[in-house]
Amino acid sequence: MSDLLAERLIRDVPDFPKPGILFKDITPVLASYPAMREVIDRIVEYARPMKPDVVVGIESRGFVLGMPVAMALEVGFVPVRKLG
């Protein structure tokens, strides 16, 4: 079992959206302030030494996670949409 709250909250959804895919449902993480704080802090800790000018978030999870990371790093945020 992981020491990270976020990892314990992620739910596996087999065969979604189609057979053979194991979807990782992060909704319980998003609903938990301590888990989200943990995730954002870890990403910021990883990214800070790289001194980014901007954080790019690819929809849709990237939007949710990218903005607070950008704010913590005090840089801009650019949302990127998938084609279609």
C-alpha cells in the first residue's frame, strides 16, 4: 500500500471506456483537499528546478492539475485542447 493519500484514492475502472482499458478515476483525489495538495506539491517539487516559463495543461485532467501548479510556480498557464 502506498504512503501517498492520492494513490490510495485513485480508483481502477476495468474495461472503460472499452474492453481492455483500465481507466484511472481520479475523481476521489479531486474531491479531497489533502490529496490534491499532495499531488500539486509533488508536481511543483518536480517542476521547480526546471524553471518553467509556463505550464501547459492538456485537456481535461491537465486543466484541473495544470492551473494550480502554474499558480504555485508563479508562471502562466496555457490550456491545450485535443483535436476534434
